[in-house]
Amino acid sequence: MKFIVSHQQMIDEVVRVAMQGGVGGAKWIPQISYYINTLFDYPYETLENTFKTAEFTIKVSYWKILAAGMFVTYPETVLTQKAIKEGLIDLDYYEKLNKSEYHHNKTLVRSKDIDKIINLGNFIYLLIWFPFIFPLAKILIHLKPNAVYRSIFDLGLGVNQVMIFQKCKW
């Protein structure tokens, strides 16, 4: 999949909009946290793209509110239809879609590096909090996806959700 803008251009644009009045004319206020949503395992994603996404997510993590997850294609969307035609998504996609095991940390995407991409996605919260372990993660992603890696993601997701909840003003 071809990106229209670079990660750096996205960061620059968000900061520019915030500094020049933001959405609806709101001025930049340091206490405002932006919500960043990062997805892994798009049908056309390469391992190189995934590394760039992880590096981008780490770079913008100072906003402190983010979500990371595995991409789930939706039936009848252009992306899903194209990926099925090109053999990038399991042919029995529609049968598996409603099984809960495919909604979390599993994928229906088929690519040569999909296991490594999933593993890197499982490490994303640790990488955000401890960026110095990125070289270790690049080694660990070569193992098969496993329950330990999924648990690392689940733990990170849980901690992240608590952090988001604590930032909300009720």
C-alpha cells in the first residue's frame, strides 16, 4: 500500500494545526492529549512498513494516549474485496470473521512476513514505554506468534486503557 504522506509530514501537520488554532479554533493547550490509533497487519503491509509504523508510534508517544491493534477487514469494503481477489486474505474469510479468535491478535491476512508483523504489533506497547528494547524486539519477532507475545500485548493494552481512563475528566 502506498502512503500519500510520510509519518513526519503527519506529525508536522498535527502540530501545525494545534499551534495555529486547532480544530474549531481551539488554541494549543499542552494539557490536551491527542489520541493516536496504530494498526498492524494491513493486507499490503511489508515488514519494512511495520518497522516504520512502530518507529512512528514511538516517536509520537509523548501524547500518551494511543491505541494499537491488529487490522480487521470488514466485509464488502473495497480493501477486503481487492485483498481477497489478490489472495492476500484467507479465502474462508467470511466464515472465520465472526469467530472471536480472529478478532484479537490473529489475522486472516496472508503474507510472507505476517508472523513477524503480528509479533511486532504484540510488542508495540513495550516499545513505546521502553524504546531501547527495539533491537531485542527485532530479534524476537522471528519466533512463531505465541501465547506469551499475545499476553504481552494484552497486558500493554490493559495498562494503556487504565492510563486513558485516568486522563478522562468525568
